[in-house]
Amino acid sequence: MKEITSIALDELKEMAAKTYGGLVKADVDVAKGIVLIDMELHADGEAQLLESGSKQSDLWGITLYPDKFGTDDFIEFDSMINLRPSQGNRSRDVEDEAVRAKIRRLVGGAVHV
């Protein structure tokens, strides 16, 4: 796992080729602005972020598709760690558009060509 503030798209593509062939899993702490990438399971990143002091309510699992960079399909907002009925999120999807927007800004600001 790797915390990023900046990553080249080519490096992201290399990660995707080594693991799942086309995708990279990531977890985001929207309150602290942390993006953690390249884990086998979203739960692994979640555990690391929680151990580092993040709050569960701020963590969201996403999947990045480097070959789709620059399109709406670059970020998929689907993960088991997103199931949070107590926060009103009743599916694996990130349902709150404001949270999605924060995630897009954080990830979009970190990935460069």
C-alpha cells in the first residue's frame, strides 16, 4: 500500500498490470485528504487508515481504472467498506454526491500524466 499526494498515470498503469490487470484499489479519507492505493482488499487500506487515526465515517473505498483516465469511468465508487446504513449509505456505492466530489478532487489532484 502506498499513500499518494502525486502519482504518474504510467505508474498507476504499472500497478494495475501487476495486480488486477486494469484496476487499482484505493481508500480515501475525505476529512484528512489521504489517498491510499494499491491494496489487495479495501479492508486492508481501511485498517491501515484506522490505525493511523482516521475515523470510519470519513473512509471510502474506490477503484481506479488507469486506462479510463480522463473519463467518468476512471473512478468507480464501489466497495464493501462503503456499506454504512448508520450514515445513510445503504449500498456499496458512495451515494452522497458531495463525498464523491471530494474524492474526485483528491484523486484528480494526485494523478498526473
